[in-house]
Amino acid sequence: MAFSLPEHMTGIPGWRSAVRAWAAAAAFLCLGAGDVSAESLLQALTDSYRYNPQLDSQRSQLRATDEEVPRALSGYRPVVTGNADVGYERDRIKPTTATPGGEFHPRGYGLNVTQPIFNGFQTTNQVRISEALVREGRSNLEATESQPSATCCATKRLCSSVRTTSTC
């Protein structure tokens, strides 16, 4: 049985090469899928997840977003500041009995610890915003991850349906 197009399509230039290309692609998919085992398909999926630049980009964005949660939580922690000073002073005046002259070494240090108790819910709101951004990032990553697997599943379904309905 020969394949023929309707009369109105035979006037399209290059239609035969387009049909041949589609037939070759279908044969390639069917013949290639016949040799695929479950292990190699699993390996192909693993490689597509591991080496996909879009997934890598989404993962790195999620890692950066994840870092905002500890930064927001740091608003609950105490703040410690310290300072120190050291100096040298020398008087070159002729000492009198009332004012002694010579060298002085003034020194000082300080330590300040501040524990925030209430800052108008700023820290609480910042933590909520950061956690919401992390959830959004995870959702974006899941959406990006579902794109390659959907393509792979569609190709697998196409090959299995072609194989059962006709001989490739």
C-alpha cells in the first residue's frame, strides 16, 4: 500500500522531503527505543538532571535564596561590638614640682552586647518573607524539573504507541 497525499497538498514544493524526514525521525525513535533498557533510560534521566544548565541555574538561585532565611533569623540574635584604643603621649616641658612630665601610655577598651527584645515585628516579617521566597524558589525548581521529564515521557509514549500499532 503506497502513501499518497491529497490533491491540494501535492502542489507544495518539498512535501516529499518533509514526509521522508518525518518518517526517518519516527523510525529513528522507534528503533532507538527498542534497544533501550530501563537502566539506560534511568541513566539518561539522571544525566539530564545532573547536566541541564537550566536546572543548574535554578538550583543555584534556590541556594542563594536559602541563605536569606538565616540572615533574617539573625535579627533574633544578640549583637556584640567591641572597641579598644592605645596611645602614646610624651611631654617635653620642663617639669615643675606641681606637674610631673614624662611619658604616658593611655589605654582603654569596651565591649557592648545588645539583645533585641522587640523591633516592631521587623524580624518576624523578614523571616516570613524569606521563607515565602524559598517556597517560591522550590516551586520554580520543580516546574523547571518537570519540563525535561515531560518531554522524555512523551517521547517514550510516542515510541511505545508506534511500536504497538505498526512494525517499525
